[in-house]
Amino acid sequence: MQHKKHDDALRKTTYKVIFHTDTPAGKLFDVTLLIIILVSVLVVMLDSVKEIRDDYIDLLYAAEWTITIIFTLEYILRILVHPHPQRYIFSFYGIIDLLAALPTYVALFLAGTHYLAVIRALRLFRVFRILKLSKFTDAGSAIAIALKNSKSRISVFLYSIFIIVIVIGSLMYLIEGPDHGFTSIPRSIYWAIVTLTTVGYGDISPGTDLGQFIASLIMILGYSIIAVPTGIVSAEMARMNKTNRKRCKVCGCEDHESDALFCKNCGESLSSD
Amino acid sequence: MQHKKHDDALRKTTYKVIFHTDTPAGKLFDVTLLIIILVSVLVVMLDSVKEIRDDYIDLLYAAEWTITIIFTLEYILRILVHPHPQRYIFSFYGIIDLLAALPTYVALFLAGTHYLAVIRALRLFRVFRILKLSKFTDAGSAIAIALKNSKSRISVFLYSIFIIVIVIGSLMYLIEGPDHGFTSIPRSIYWAIVTLTTVGYGDISPGTDLGQFIASLIMILGYSIIAVPTGIVSAEMARMNKTNRKRCKVCGCEDHESDALFCKNCGESLSSD
Amino acid sequence: MQHKKHDDALRKTTYKVIFHTDTPAGKLFDVTLLIIILVSVLVVMLDSVKEIRDDYIDLLYAAEWTITIIFTLEYILRILVHPHPQRYIFSFYGIIDLLAALPTYVALFLAGTHYLAVIRALRLFRVFRILKLSKFTDAGSAIAIALKNSKSRISVFLYSIFIIVIVIGSLMYLIEGPDHGFTSIPRSIYWAIVTLTTVGYGDISPGTDLGQFIASLIMILGYSIIAVPTGIVSAEMARMNKTNRKRCKVCGCEDHESDALFCKNCGESLSSD
Amino acid sequence: MQHKKHDDALRKTTYKVIFHTDTPAGKLFDVTLLIIILVSVLVVMLDSVKEIRDDYIDLLYAAEWTITIIFTLEYILRILVHPHPQRYIFSFYGIIDLLAALPTYVALFLAGTHYLAVIRALRLFRVFRILKLSKFTDAGSAIAIALKNSKSRISVFLYSIFIIVIVIGSLMYLIEGPDHGFTSIPRSIYWAIVTLTTVGYGDISPGTDLGQFIASLIMILGYSIIAVPTGIVSAEMARMNKTNRKRCKVCGCEDHESDALFCKNCGESLSSD
């Protein structure tokens, strides 16, 4: 029983080191893990460059397996020390952690290893775990809240974009036709998106005078309506800086910053009691 | 007479189902219609892709006619149940609904069916009907009001863009000339728009040193003045977030800040009692 | 003397019609002039399109001379009826009006008429005269004031852009070299501007791995720092919507909209007496 | 000793002229230096243009040496008159000043002079010294503060961009493959950055239908999320416009709104008496 108690204590300590960052050991663990994750992503990338793969195939292979084994051990350890293993396994991070280790094993049985590159790229999502615990969380959630509050406005905006590019894509298909690369309506819509978003590859570009005229209109439209999502998010973020609309009991002033504790006009406390 | 009454009741119920979405039956009708509309737009698109048209011509033909008949029946039904049929027929949505059904019939008598693709693409506008009734309306009208309030500022901005591209287009026509693709002033203006809006196809690009220098200036100009429409819309949206639309009982003014207790125009209390 | 008086009255009436728009006759004159100006700009443009010039040379020639004579007569008339002719002649609009008429006469003595196209394009500036008097003035001056207030911040921003593109241009010249189109530092700077402003023609694009890596950094930089001028102008425009910082004598509240006449908190008049 | 005193006075005067701009002599010195710096940057640029170097090699050589000698003398003078020479030498500007003079001497012993062009381009940083003292400082520091306050939010944004382009780059590498220019994951990531930032060179562009569909999604994503950094900076700048930096005497808090009369943290009066 003494033994079990000791095990339990070890488990708890390990849990804290692995799942939290507020202890020095936890921080060290997370930073080490972060570096391994970045290295693992780098290995996937370099593996896709033909010249590097040809020259360093053994080194990449060794790195791949070393990382996979580290990730596997870490995954097993996380399951062992977590108070509710099944909760961890089916959590977002649990799945990502599994996906980070799995592809290399699968590759043993499959020929086209490079099809696993995307799944291996999912490893990068692991980095979020570390960031989740840092000072970036506040900033991240501020952005997330602003976007969430603006969701319906942004949906309307995207929906309008969607209709505009379909109508203009169809129109350009008729005006330009297959001779200038507008071989079908979907491809014309692709061109309309390339143009409206001001990307402008130039792989397809209008050749007729009328086509160039309409293209000009879309460009100016795209250039101007970028103001809409920008305006939505800017206004929302400005509003969030000012969310404390507690009315001061003395002077009635309501225009306080979100972190204000006292009324800026009369110095009265803004606490609600 | 009993019969007529029954007819009237049926007509009213059908009217509610078709024209409103606040009943379960109305919602179901609208969602079904939305799916048919999206399918109809998809059919038009796929029909324009040569490989798909060649392989699935019969299927597309069948889908086209099925959708057309559904739209025709729906259009007739809308006329029958509407309390003021002529009001519906000449409304914006009435015309769109007619245009959604008509092209297929017209194609029976005309050879070049693909010229009807654009009109058929107008079907997408039908989707607005459904959105009109949903929670997107508020967001949509907020954007619309912000744009309307900014209308004169945006007009001045677009007008300035218009003058800038004409002057720069003319200038580049002289500097670069036909050798580098600047074959005429309208084409040079097209290039100026492509550049100022930061689209940058690359189908026409300056070849001379002076031309590249002037092009650089336009790019930086275009990159900077995007701030103007963005600033206009952002400021307007920020202002709208702080505005309540309580109507002053004395002067009728409606544009008050959200925390205002008294009308800014006449000093009258805005409290609703 | 009676005759002179009558002349004077005529002169005054004509002056009002030509220089002001607040009478029906003045409005009619301005709208007519606006149309002639737009036609004159159109003629210059069409004249530059080879196919159109070849086919309609006589028509364009006739239109050019008709417009020139109208502009000449209008210019003379403006001088005759203006109370201080020399003041008009040397004003901004006086010079533009002269430049609008002159090029066609100069072309009589010069061979390369197309070099006058740019000067003729200056005619478009004439349109400002009409807009100056309309409701657009307020919006235009609001934008102008916002830009003026942001002048020093925007200068710092442009100056930073200027340094960034020179440093990066020099760097890319060394990395990519003449083989990939980076033939000189000025050309590399041109490329850096094309990239930073997100125009991206593709006439010059990095070919080496290091070059593409650095290019990626500039793109993300350019994509992010667009937020700076936008933020400057947005904040300035938001501030302008709120410029009336009169402190209410009763409650001390200072947060009023620019057109507020009464305090929003206590209904007290904000007039300064 | 009299002599030493005179030397000291001279040294102090020279120090003021060289290191400060608030005297007429100091201003003249700075403006002259600014012009020499700009000329020196121009010489580096022109030297990289093959045609100009071939024709004016002697002139450029002479200009290069003249500027180098001026910079050398200025550097020595700055060391001599500065009260704490070593502090100046190891300051940011001290290093820049040294780097501005050094490359030409190094080029005496090295063949490939053009590799020094970038270091010579660093001379441009010298211009900051002059701007540091002018009215641009306020504007510059306002921008700097806004960016600093937004640092964590912008980091989260950039980090998200980083993950998005890696995932999409990996995905496109699989979909498009080497045939359409997506030869490796790093190159696909380069393409994803080119697309997401709306630069759109067109040196690599998707050829398959699925690739074009995914590309469309990234473009719309890139077009929309530009709103995020813009919103962050706009909101921050709007907040700064409303902030005075009066320091509360009790709690030391400095971040108050411009119309605040009492500290928002402790309710203490902010009046300065």
C-alpha cells in the first residue's frame, strides 16, 4: 500500500509536469516538446524536397523514427498519468497527439509514404498546446471573441462575395469564352475570386475590351469592399475595449473602459454592491 | 359558400407557408426551396464544363427540366395564393422568380443555350429570399446602413480613384507605349486599375525604368489609400455600435448614442415612459 | 450709361450662372459642361485606340475641334464676366480651364499629337469644379481633414516602407542576381515594392530557395503592416465623429457627438454662452 | 590650462552641433548630412546598374571615396567630441555610422565589391538619426506604442497564418504535385503565402480543379482575415487617441481616457495641483 501511495504521488507529479506549465519542470518539458515538434515538422518538409531526400534519406529516416518513438512514449505516458485517460484520448489534443505518432507506423505497410505528409503536418497543431498555457491565450481569445461576435455580419459578407463571384464568373464565361482561358463557369468563378480578392495570378486574364472593362469593375469592387470585414472587426474590437458600461451611481456616466474600477468623472467606485 | 371559405382558409395557410418562415411548415418549405435553388445553380455550372456535359448530357437535361417545372409550379402557386398577385409579380422577388423559370423554355426555341447561363445564374438571387427572413437580416441591414451612411464619402473616394487611373493610364501610355503592351489609353487605364487595386495580373507590366518607377508610386499609393474606405466604414460601424435608435418625442431625431438619456438636438428626455 | 448698367446686370447674371450652381440656370450650365468634359475625355481615350482612330479619324477630329472651341469660348466668357479676371486666370481652375483648350491648338504646329494626350487628360480635373459645389464637398473635406491630421503618422509609415524596400531590394539583388531578373538594385527595389504592396505581377519572381524564403517574409510583412495606415485613418475618422468635447456645465460629461446641442446625460444646453 | 578650457568649450559646442538639432548650426549640419547620406545610397544603387557602371565608373568611384572620407571624418569627430566615446561607439547609431564608412575600405582588399552593397545600403538607417529629432518622433512613437500594445494579438495572428500556410502548403503538394510547380512542401508553402497574402505572382498556380477550389478558399480566407490585424491596430489607435498619460499620484497608473478626472484604478483625482 505504501508502494501504491508512492506510485500515486509520482503519477500526480508527472501529470503536473506534462499537462501544466506553471512549474519549472513543466516549463522545461513544454519547451523541449515544442522544439521536438518543430523539428518533426521540419523533417516532413525536408523529406518532400527531392534533392534533400536523395542525399540524406538515412538521416531523415532515422529522425522520423526517433521522433515517432518519442511521440509514442509521450502519448502512452499521457494516458498513464491522466486521472481520466478516456477523457484525454477523445479530447481534441488527444486525437492530435495520436495523429502525430501514427503516420510513421502506417507508412511501414503502405507504399506512397508521401501521402502521409499532410497528416504528419497536423503535428503542428500540437504547438497550440504550449501556446494554450502562455500569455498568448488572452490575445487569442480576444481575437476569437471579436470574430465570434462578428460572425453573422461576416457570414453575410462572405455570402455576398459568393453570389458576386458566381454572377460575374458566369458573365465572364460568356464574354471571354474558352479562347482566353475561361473554359467553364467554375473556372471563370475561380478567376473572379482571384480577381476580387486582389490576388491576381495572371494564369487567366481577360483578353477582350469588354472583359477588361468588367474585370476593372470587379477589381475596384474588391478593393473597396475589403473595407467591410475590416470595418466589422475594427468596430467590434474597439467596442470590446469599452465593454464596461456600468452606470456610475453618482453622476450617471456610463462610458468607462473595461478595466475601470472607479468612475472617471466623479471618482465614485463602480463596484456593484 | 362554405366551399369558398374553405378555399380562402387553404389559400391563407398556403400563403403563410410559402411567404413566411415563422411556422415549422414555412421553414421546411424554405429549406427545401433553398436546396433546389443551390442544385439548380450547380446544374448550370456543371453544364458549362465540357467534359461533364459530354458525359452526363441526359442527366443534366433531366435535372434542368425537373428544376424548371418545380420553379414554374412554385411561381404559379405564389401568384394564386398571394392576396395581391400583381403586387407580387412586379416586385423584385417576383421578377427574379420568373427569370429563374423562363430561360429553359426560351432555350427550346434558341440554339445557343449557353447564352442563357447568366440569366440562369440569376437564380442565385433567389437565395436572398430565405436569408431575408433569418437572423442574417440584422447583420445585413447593419452593413447596409453603414455603407449607406458612408455613401458620399465612398463616392468621393471612388471618384478620386477614377481620376487617378485615367491620369496615370494616359501617362503610362506615353512612357511605355505599345511595345510593352500599353497599346491604348483604355488599356493603360486597365493596367492602372490592375496595379492600384494591388491585383497585379502581370499580363501587362512596365518595361522601362521610368515606367517601373511610376508603377512603384502607384502601388504604394494603392497600398496606402486602401486605408481610406476602410477608415470610413470602420468609423461608421464603430459609431453605429454606440448608437441607439430611440426616437425623440419632440424633434423626431433618431441618431443617439447608446448611453444618451437626453436628445442631443433639443435636450428632451429620451426615457420611454 | 443706361447701356452700361444693362451690361453690368447681364455680366452679373452670367457670372452667377457660370460660377455658381445655386440657381436652376447655374445647375443646367454645370451639368451641360460636365457632360461636355466627360465627352472630351472619352474622345482623347478613343483617339488612342488604333482601330478606332483608323476608322473614325474624321469624326474624332471634328469632335476634338468642337470641344476645343466650346472650351475656348467658355474660357473667354469666364474672363469677361469675372469681377477680377486676373484672379480667375491665375487660380487653380483658371489654369486647368486654359490647359483644357490649349492642346488642340498646339497640335496644329506639332507632329506627335499623341504626346498631348496627357495634357488633354488634365481636362478631367475640370470635373472637380462641379463637384466642388455639390454635397460631395463635405465628404471630400472630411476625408481630406482625416488625411491631413494623419499626415505625420502616414509619413513615418511611408518612410519606413521606403527603407524596408531599399534594404530588401539590395539583399535580393545579392541573393537572386541577374539570372532571375534582379538585374540591378533599383530593379530589385521595384520588385520589393511589387511584393510588399501585394501587387505581385510575376514579371520578376524569386527563383532560389533563400530568395523565396525572404520573399515570403516580405509578403507577410506587407500583408500585416497594411494594418498601420488603415489603423491610423480609422482612428482619426472615429475621432472626428466625436470632436465636440465641450464639457457640460451641469454634469461635467465631455463625451458628446460632433453635432450634439444638448448634453446626453442631463439635457443641459451645450451652447457656450 | 586656459588652452584646455578653450578646447573643452569647443568640444562642447561641436558636440551640440553634431548630436543635437535645436540650434541653427545643428540643423544645418543635420540637413547637410541627410543629403550626403541620400547621395551615398543613390551611388550604391546606380553602381549596381550595369549600363551606368560601365559608362560612369570613374565618377562613381570618386563619389564613393569622397563619401567614405566624409563619413570617416564625421565618425572620428563624433568619437572625439562625445563625452563618453565608448558609449557612442557601442550604441546602435555608433555601429551604423561605422558600417557606413567601412565597406569601401574592405573593398580595397576584396574582389567582389558588389557583395558589400547590402552593408552599404545600411547607410540608409543613418537617416533615422535626423528623423529621431524632428516632429516625426511623436508620430513614430505613437505607431510604435500601438504596435507594442498589439504585440501579443499580432503574434497570435502571425502564428495562425504560419500554421495555415504549412497545412495548406502540404495539402496542395499532394493535390497538385510536381507537374504544376508544387515540387516540394517548402515550395508549396511559398505558394500558400503568395496566395494568402494576396500577392499572387502566378509563377506557381494550381492546375487541377480541386487545387483551384482549395486555392479559392485560401484567397477568400486571406482576403477576409486581413481584417484581423487591421482591426487590432485600429482599435488600439482609437483607444490611444482617447488616452491621456497623466500619472495617478496614488497608484501610478498612466492609462487614462482623455476626459478622465479621476483614476480608474483607485478613484484618486487626476488634477495636477
